[in-house]
Amino acid sequence: TGAANAEAIVNGGFRMDCGKRGVVGQAMHFAENITKSDEYAGNGGDKKTVLLVRVYVGRLAHCTSVNPTPDEVAALRAQCTDQGCGAVLVDRLAAKGTFREWAVLKASQCQPEFLVRYKS
């Protein structure tokens, strides 16, 4: 996210209506690896901005499909809403050897801890 958005999150918390549509639909996505996060880091001149966030996930729905079908997405989301899973683990590490990320469906599960600015 960009620097202004990161500061708004730090000051006001996460908002689901601002979440991106990703592999599992509208959600907030978090990476375990800074290399993945760097791909999405807002660029403010010669500096990038990322947030270090505490994400409470609990039990996970697991997605290893690179391009899940609409039925697979619906099933993953149902695991979160109906079966008590706290997030979807989008496991690209298992699928194609890259990175894992978590898609979280509730803003209350995400707590910004640090705003980090660095030179790119």
C-alpha cells in the first residue's frame, strides 16, 4: 500500500471496504515474506512503505490452486464464514514454489504494529 494509505491504517485501523479482490475475492492479503510485500510496497520517491502487521488467523482454510474456480473460492470463503476458519492460506509455495500469503476476511483480525519506510 502507499505511504498515505499506510498512515491512515496506522491511525484508523484496517477497513474491509478497502481490501483488494485477490485469489479468494475481497479480502486483506498479508505475506510472510518481505520480498512478496515489496512487490506491493507504495513508492514515495526513492522510499517504499510497508506495514508490519499482527494477523490473528486461527484455523486456516487452505488454497493450493494458482487460479481457483469460482466454486473453489466460494468453498474457501464458506470455510471462513460457516466453519470457523479465520483466514485462507493462499499457498503459492506448495502450488508453484513462490510465497505464501493469508487472505483475511475481517478487519478485526489485523493489527498494524510498525510502519516501515526504506530505500528501494
